[in-house]
Amino acid sequence: MVLKRKDLLGLKDLSKEELELILDTADSLKEFATRKYKKLPTLKGVSMINMFYEPSTRTRASFELAGKYLGADTVNINSSASSVVKGESLVDTGKTLEALGVNIVVMRHPMAGSCKLLADNVTSSIINAGDGTHEHPTQALLDMMTIREQLTSLKGKKVAIVGDIAHSRVAKSNIWGLTKLGAEVALSGPPTLLDHNKFTKLNVTCHHKVEDALKDVDVVMALRIQKERQGTTLIPSLREYARLYGITKERLSLAKKDALLLHPGPINRGIELTGEVADSLKSRINEQVTNGLAIRMALLYLLSGGEQNGNIA
Ligand code: CP
């Protein structure tokens, strides 16, 4: 099967079948992501650029490795070292890359909707690596892959997402993806960071008391407080947040006995979760990172024509 779209901008637009295709393809590529087998030449002749206007460790490194493991030519552009600092617009930068024959642009940008703007103006495929508070589709896909791998299916599984929901693009993409594949999503966060009226429309439940969201869930996903998007006044303070919402051993014990703990990273130990739970047997944080590589390999493969480039199974 082929992913019949030029870009990956968000999970809101994807069908259940498309989500399953990406997850199944990533499952087949996991052995290459974990280096059990060496490179696949599938994307030989494909060129991709990582264009990151915000900091990143996991997403940027895994996209670059994903491209290299599939034989693509990969280049990284750091926004501070690009012509953006000389006043070039995003669309002009995109058209420049297009003129260089770049097939795939992976972009992270602080402005919600920036990836769509670029996608609408260039023929290259655009992959959203996080646009403002809008979506971070590859993060949600790797979260879904991790849950599916550990719990066999997403259907009927209860997932609690705790933290700065208002500013989290990870939460938004997970809400779209998880609910499409049949999971039940419960959100929890301080009133200033979780608008019940807005989110209950998305077929999820909202809880200001974190204990209510965690009860009997299969998965607990803790989120980072997005200080960079809250301006100078942090509401609530980090200390208050940790006291009322931080995932501790005691709070985690409210979830099912074999519940999984996820976090997209980077982790702030002692704030959204304790070091003890981050390093516990319930934690799947390192598996998430490994699966991120497989998901990004799958997307590069599928957006470049899938089976037309050779069978990976
Ligand atoms: N989860 C995530 O997007 O991490 P990075 O910011 O390190 O890419």
C-alpha cells in the first residue's frame, strides 16, 4: 500500500487506515532502526533537508538517521545559520530548496500552520516535526507504536495525558491519533493549561484532579511544561505544578498494575515526573525514542513512493 499524500502535516487529517499503514510499516522497519540489519538502499537518490527553527534532540537526530539508514542524501539547516536571519521568507526558503531538487523537507517551526503554508507553496513533501502549539504528528505516531507494541492494540485502551495540554502539540496529535484507533483519552492539567470546554468536544474526558484521570488507565503520558510558550509568568509555578500534577510512584499506582509510563522528552525530573518513575520498570521512554526512528523511516519511505522504491518487508 502507498500513502497517497504529498505531506504529513498532522494526524487530524489522517484516516484510520493511513495511521495503521504507517504503524505497520514502522513495525517492519524496526529491525533496521535497531541496527539488527544495516542500511537499506530504498531511498537512494532521494534528498531530504531537516530545517529546524526550534531546538530538538530526538526528532532532528532520528530524522537524519532515518534518512541515512534508508540511503537518502540528508542535510541539516540550522535556522540561525540560514538566510532567514537576512530576512528571507519561509516560502522563499522553501522555493530555494525546491530549486535545489530537495524531495522532502522536515520542518520544526514556532508558528502553528507554518508547515501547511510551506506545503501549499512547494512541490517538495513537507513533514511537520512540530509547528507551534498545533501538532507534532511523528511524536504521536511513535507514542502509538509504543503502546501498540506493548499492549497489542490501541482499541479500548485507556490513556491519561497529564500536563500542559494548552501548549502541547504532542497532546493534540495524540488526541487525534489515539481516538481514531479506538483508545479512550483522559486529560488532566491545571485550569490555566486545560480548557475543558475546548477539549471535551474532541471526544476525550477532562479532569482538573489528576488522580481522577489516572484511575485504572493502561497508559500514563506525562508532558513537559512548555515554559517557552507561556511568556514570563509561569502559571502555575513549577513547584506548585509538581505538587499537584507531577507523576509520582503513588500517583502512578492508581493506574493499572502493568500500566506504561510515556513521556515525549525532554524530561524535567522532579517537575512533571519523578526520577524514580522515569527510571522505573513501567517507563517506556527509551523505547519511544527507538520507535521514533522506525516511525520516521516509515514516513520517509511511504512519502517517497513506498513499494515503488522496493519492498521492505
Ligand atoms: N519529543 C521531542 O520532540 O523531542 P525533541 O524536542 O528533542 O525533538
